[in-house]
Amino acid sequence: MSIRLGYQIPNFTYPGIPVEDTFATVAAQAQEAEASGFDTVLVMDHFYQLPGIGAPENAMLESYTTLGALASLTSTVQLSALVTGNTYRNPALLAKTVTTLDVVSKGRAILGIGAGWFEREHHDYGFEFGTFGQRFERLEEALTIIEPMLKGDPGTLDGKWYTARGAMNNPRVRPDIPIMLGGSGEQKTFRLAARFADHMNIICDVADLARKVGVLRERCEEIGRDPATLATSFLVMGMVGENDQEIKELAETIPEDRRNRAFLGTPAQVADQIHENILGAGIDGITINLIRNGHRPGMVAQVGAALKPLVA
């Protein structure tokens, strides 16, 4: 399993488009991505819009309902959350959910998962947030249950946080559904990725990327795993405009805390930046979002045409 060119949809607020057409707009982006050479379509697993993208009351679709609907309207792209918040679901139920998505999509599901971080969602929805360390304890226990279930084996654990008593997971269309971890933590996330994951989506500032790739390889080597068996990708915030005026306007909307991971310019300019700064750091693939204008017909196709040669 590999993500060479992914398209993430993190924004569901589309000016001038009524709510009843929101999903149709999402589906159109997924279909355009598929037709343009993207191999994976991803959505966020959140209940509120994230700071820097929009207000918390802005539109946010539940991820697995959305992915299940997209499965019926696409045919080749892999489908995943980037990434599932582990704290939001019982792990055995999550394994069942992802396996059902795999059946519905005829073998195109990926389990993207992370420890969870958005405290307000936990508070408002009544999910336990806990400490940083506790969330990673829970993620490790969850993966201990989920990994065998995605391979057709019973999930069993009598843990501190979770219990599973031989949880079965049928039907299945593949012998193994891939697991992708998302994050940047060198001590916890990378160690769990080396143990459990088929893919690691690294989220960090561009200046730190080459070092992060090196540390991830070290984590694999520490447990005797060939680093080449753990594919990597990087999430790009794409501020892609078609002309100078649009690029200028997009520049003014880049959140301060994401300026070191946003790429600004025309499709060709952004492709050049990614080639030099991301692929040059040893990353295998790219996932890009177009939070401001990805819903504009033709925008995803332009970006796909510019990026596909980089990973072909």
C-alpha cells in the first residue's frame, strides 16, 4: 500500500452552495481527483472545523459516512481519513467500520489513525480527552486490537483502556487492510508506526522534514524492520491560484501557525516547490489539500496535472 498522490478534503463550507448540495460538491472533487491521477482521496475526522481553516461552527461532515458515500461514486481511488481520532471510537468498532468501508469500496479502504488532539471536540461531545501520555497509551492498545481484526484474526485485549474478547470481523474482501499513522512525534508516534503501520503520513514544518524521515527510519531499524517497508507521505496545505491576484489573496489567508507547511503559487510553481522541498527530503508521496478553492470545478485537475509527473 502506498499513497503517491493524495487529495484531502478538509473544508465543507462552500460560499453560494446550499447545504443540500454540500456532499455533491465533495463528491465532484473526489471524482475530479480520481480522473486526474490522484490515487487516494482523504477527509478529516473532526466534528468542528479546525482553527486556521474556519470557525468551529462551520460545516463538518462525519468522516466515515462521507467515505462510504464516496465509495459508491468512485472506482479506483483509495479512501481514508487523515486521520481518524482514536479517542472518538471503540477500537473494535473502528476495525468493523473500516472493514465495511473496504467491502463497500471493493478493497480501497485505508485505516488512517492518530492519537487525537482537538480538546474542544472532546469536551463538547463528551469524549474523554485525558493527558498526552494517556492518549498514546490508548492508541497503542487500540492498535493491538485493530491490527489483527484487519487481518481476519480475533481482536483480544484486557487492557487499561480497552477490552476485546475475541472480536470477530466479517465479511472481508482482502486478507489485510493497510494502516496509516499520522503525526510527527519521534518518541511515540514513530515507534507505533514502526510496529503497526504500513504507511506514515508525517505532519511537520518543511524545515524539519528530512530529519523526521531519518528518525522514522531509525525507529524501524531499532525493532529490526526494514525502513523501506514503511512508505511515507507529507500533507501539503496548497494555496494554489490561477493568477497573481488570486495568489495574493490566498497568501493573506494562510494561518500563521501553518506558514511553514503551506505552498503558495500557480500549480506549476507549487509543483516545483514540492519537488525541491518535500520529495528532496526523502518522502515517498504527497497529499495536498486546497482548502480555499478545491471545490472550484477544474482546480483539482490543474493541480493533479502539475503534481502527477513528480510521483509517476
